[in-house]
Amino acid sequence: MDKEWLMIPGPTPIPPQVQMAASQPMISHRGKAFSCLYEEIQTHLREIFGTNEEILIFPAAGTGAMEASIVNLFSEGDHVLCLDTGEFGRRYKDIGEAFGLQVETLSFPLGRPVDPKVVEDRLAKDDKKSIRGILLTHNETSAGVTNDLKAVSGAVGEHPAFLIVDAVSSLGALPVKMDEWGLDVVISGSQKALMSPPGLALAALSARAWAQTEKAGLPRYYWDFRRAKAYAEKKQTPYTPAVSLLFGLNAALKSLTEQGMEKIYDQQAVIGKAFRAGIRALGLELVARPGSESDTVTAIFSPAGLCADQWRKEVENKWHVVTAKGQGQLAGKIIRVGHMGFIDPLDILSVLGALEMSLGITDKDKHESNAIKAAQKVLAEGGLRKTCE
Amino acid sequence: MDKEWLMIPGPTPIPPQVQMAASQPMISHRGKAFSCLYEEIQTHLREIFGTNEEILIFPAAGTGAMEASIVNLFSEGDHVLCLDTGEFGRRYKDIGEAFGLQVETLSFPLGRPVDPKVVEDRLAKDDKKSIRGILLTHNETSAGVTNDLKAVSGAVGEHPAFLIVDAVSSLGALPVKMDEWGLDVVISGSQKALMSPPGLALAALSARAWAQTEKAGLPRYYWDFRRAKAYAEKKQTPYTPAVSLLFGLNAALKSLTEQGMEKIYDQQAVIGKAFRAGIRALGLELVARPGSESDTVTAIFSPAGLCADQWRKEVENKWHVVTAKGQGQLAGKIIRVGHMGFIDPLDILSVLGALEMSLGITDKDKHESNAIKAAQKVLAEGGLRKTCE
């Protein structure tokens, strides 16, 4: 039986403990056992979102939570700014336009993050405060770029626009401090850093955003945050929740918070750094410019003369390492490797080994891997040095 | 360890084989293994829906598919008829109104099904053919009433209104012959008769309804059937699908279709009839009038002088049989017992025994259960009679 290494930017591998939790017998979603489950999940999620507010949970893909954040906050014709650093930023624009918003896009060059100064300058020109919302992707999966949430929030400053953050591929792996950083809406999903099966969309709102849900004019029913909140007070959901996925999510969240989120974030940073060190040792170029590289997803240009999709297939067919394609303008030019959730530092060494062998650039005389050596160097920096007494 | 008997109208108990299937290692939703899974599910679902059309699958509760059927077929101000036989019929009305439709409600008396003659008469008066859609709940879970889809479709006849059917608590247990009966949209969910975990919403459209999706004016993105169909051609979904739930659903569907849907429908009819025979033997009254009783959910008035919620709690606390409350005007007056999906005839005997004991009406001298006897009589009608040769 082939072992598969699932290294896409989500869904990510599911820990056996999470699978087992998800296999518990079905329960009624209107009974006490469900309310207890709901409350435990809330406690964990509040810590991970960095908020005291309720976290709403919908049976949906992450895109559902993106749509929910639009239809609950805005009215037709509202002017919003979309901060575009890649495909997922542009998806927010498409959703806004589908619902009749006037979406102004600030695009940043490929591989670069949102420049807070550009946001600040644009808002400074908005004398009439007509801009009602700012749509920001925390971690742009398509380019492997992480935006600086705190800095962008700082750039928004006192401007009244609602800052709406897609944290689908970051929450649980990269720090998100919603209340401290003044984020108005944060949305995410179960299937990435939260190492749970796909099918749960998450959303949290600031007090100010909650007030806005009463004023927003867009039509909504399934996504109506107000109805979801009314049921949340009973520790229930308005419609049948995805009970088995919630069982799984709770087990995953418990494992994360018990380990300690700061430790999780530190390990994620090491994993990202080690993987990039290995990739650079192979002489490969990243899409992300230095300083903005994502620690959860790395987007890598294929070597000159090699079609990225061919490379990806070789890695998958020969080594059973599953990576993701490039999207949009990057199609055929890059492969993307997800390394979040139930992925540990040793997985990184294996994957680097596969990428290296697939390119035929292992040092054949010495049988020595430059990529693995470079990654090990990063990983070993935190190694034990104490001698026995 | 207490054994729990989950007898609510969904989510229903999950067969161990389905749980095991749902626990398979995560796979990429853009790879070949996913496309194979998707295609197998399509084959099974087409048989169960009775259609040659594509079945769209969204990570969502059934209510999501209800909303999807509205936003993909209609435009603001469209006049639709809601055929109201209970709470779920009224939910369709609420969704329609949330999106600015002009919803005209035809309400039928409690416990009675939609009268096709009333529909026919109303449509006959619609000279200008201004009615654009008809919203119908196949199996009204709140009252334990089943509507006659074929007869209602016959009553619509040549009128151009789109007939939209909520088959959430019927599909897979009661016959649905979408193409043969001329249904335009049929929506359902994974968590009831399909004996899979909740979190998947299903929708199928007639060719005429597909054409209408291009004309409908309501804003949509996540629910956009057109985008879902474009991905369906690649045997994929536009956004991350709930992979583990699909693994589970496929196992459940395979088991249903292998057993044969006609056999499943026959067994469901026997289960419903046997359960009702037992309930009537207890001298209890059903909400559903004779001839319209649902074979998947039975709504039972509590005996005079006994609060239904107290009764429900007693049955749950003492016998670990979990039933559902009455909703709306029936709150406190009824209990609802779901008996579909992974429920077999013997489960019915146990549950009748618990209901009977909870009421203290077992014949104490003879230690004989009238309810169980009555149900056994129905079940035994199909019993073996052959002697050994």
C-alpha cells in the first residue's frame, strides 16, 4: 500500500485522534451533549481567534464564510476596498461584485504583501469616509505570501471602514489577535491549520461589526449572523450542524490549545523557515519576496525549462507527495506546498528529499542532500545541548 | 455505558461502515481519487433522485440547498406559491421573503397534506401565468405528513411555474422520481434517510430549471449552480468539498443501491406502518390524518393531561430513546419519532416498548405489550412460511 504525503494548502492530513473523535455515534443537535460540545469548541476557538466574541460555525466551505461576511455587513452599492495579493484576494472581489458592491481593488505586485502605507494613503484621501469595508486575505495561499494583519489594521487607524480578514489558511498556525489588533470580522475554515476535515466555516465579529449586521441591507437567510447568534446563546445552531465534523474539530482544537498556541506558532515558523532553506539550497526561487513568505504554504517556481505541472506529477507519481498547482497567471509555472496542520518538522525533510530527487540534483557522488542539510540546520538550531550530569 | 437510541428526524444514526469510510485518510480535492469518488456518488444519487441530471453537492445544511434553489431560479419580486403543511413549508416562505420574492402561501390544515385540487384551482386562476415557482415540502417533518409529489406535479400540469421540492427528510426512504414526475428542482441532505453525517446539501435541476439559472436575477456566489455545474464537468466542486463526509455518503449510497431502492422503499413503508400500528394500539393520536402519514417520521400527540416535553424527557432519561419536540403551534403537545436511515424493524419494537413503559400502560398482569404485538403483526405479514423439505 502506497503511503501518500498530502502536502497541499488544504485539506490537510487528519490526525488519527481527530478521525476517531469524528467517528463517535451521532447525537441530537438539540440535546445537552451537543451544547457541551459546542461550548468546548467556543472556548478553544476564542483563544485561537484572540477574541471574547462568539465564533459562528456554519456547515460550509471557507468561501461560504467569505460570502457571509459580505452579506451581513454591507448594502448594495457600498464602496469597499479589496487588498489584492493573489487569487483569494480576487475571490473576495468577485463575491463583493456578485452582491452589487462597488469594489475598488488595490493590487500589489506578485509575491509582495499589502503595503500598509498604500492603504493608509488611500484612506487618507477618502474625505467623505465613503469606503465602508476593507477585504484582506491574511495568508494568500496562491502566492505563499503572508500579510501583516497588525500593520494593515494600524494603517486603517480611525477610518470607520470595517476590516474583514480571510484567515482560512492561517488561523491556528499564524498568530491572529482579533480583539487586540482591532479586526472587525475574521473568517476561517476547519480543513487547514486546524487539521480537521473540510466542511466547517468559521466567523467572528467585533462588537462594532455585530451592530452593523442590523444595518446591512443585503438579503440573507442561511448566512444570517443574527439568527446564528440567537441560537448560539442556546449553544445551538439554527440549522442542522455538521456534528461529526464538530466532534473532530473539538479534538483537534483541544490538542492545539493544550500544546499552547505560542508553541504552535513557534513550531510553524521553524517549519516554514526550514522548508524555505531547503528549497533555496536547491537553487529554486520562491514566489514570495523575502520578508513576506508564508510559513504555512510555499509557492516555488519550477527550474527554468521545466514545466511545473510535469514536475508536480513526477513528484506525485514517483514519491506520492501531493502538492498543488499554480493558479491564474502562475498556472504551469509553480508548485505549491502546504505545510500546516498535522505536519511536523520531519515531514519537511522527507518532502525536500522527494523534490530534490525528482529534479535529479542530488549530489550523486557524495549521496548528500543539500536541501535536507539546509533544513536540518534550521531545525537543529533549537536542538538539545545539555550533557548528562 | 448507556446505549442511546437516536430516534429524531435527523441527524440519524450512522452505520459503522459509513463511519469507517468517513475516516479514510484525507485526499486532495483536485486529484484523481476525488474525481472517482465524485463519479461514484453521482451514479448512486442519480438513481435515488430518479434523474439523469447532475446532482450538485454543497458543504451545507439542507437549508442551504433551500436557499440555493431560490437564488438560482428567481429574481426580486417574483411571485411564488408556498404550499404550507408545516414548519418546513414555512421556512421556504421565509427564505423566499428574505430574498424579496412575493410569496403567496396556500396553507393546509394541520395533519393534512397538500390538496392537489387546491393547487390546480389556484393555478387555473393565474391567467397571466404570473406565478413563477411553487415551493413544496415532500415530507413535512414537523407534522409527520407526506405530500404526494406526483399528484401535486400533475396538478401543476402545463403551468410554467417551476416546481421546487424539499426532499430533505424523504430522499432515500420514500420514492422520488424527479424526471418521471416532472419535478424542476429537488433538494435534500445527507443526514436523514441517506444515513450519513450531516453537512452535505444536495440539489438536482431539470433541463428547464438549468436554463432558468441563466435568467434568474438574485445575487449569488457560493450557491451559484452554474459555477458548480462547470466544476461538475471536471468531477470537482468549486470550493473545498467536505471530503470525509463524501467518503461516508458514498458508502451509505452504495449500501442502499446494492440492496435495491424498491426494497428499501418497501421496508420503509413496513416500518412506518408497524410503528403507527403500535402507537395506535397505545390509544395515542397521530398529527397526520389517515392516508397522509409519513413513513419516515411519526408525530404523536401526548395523552390528555400529559405534557409532551415531560413525556419526551422521561423516555430519554429512563430509556435513552431520543425523540424530537413539537415545533411552533405543536410545541409541548407532541413528540416526533424519526425512523429512517439506519433503523430497522426491530428498533421499532424496542422504541414502542419504551414509549409504552414510559406511559405505565403495559398490561401488568399479563406482562404483555399491546403496542409491540400490533407492530409485530404488521412486520410478520411478510414472514417466512416455507417448511423444510
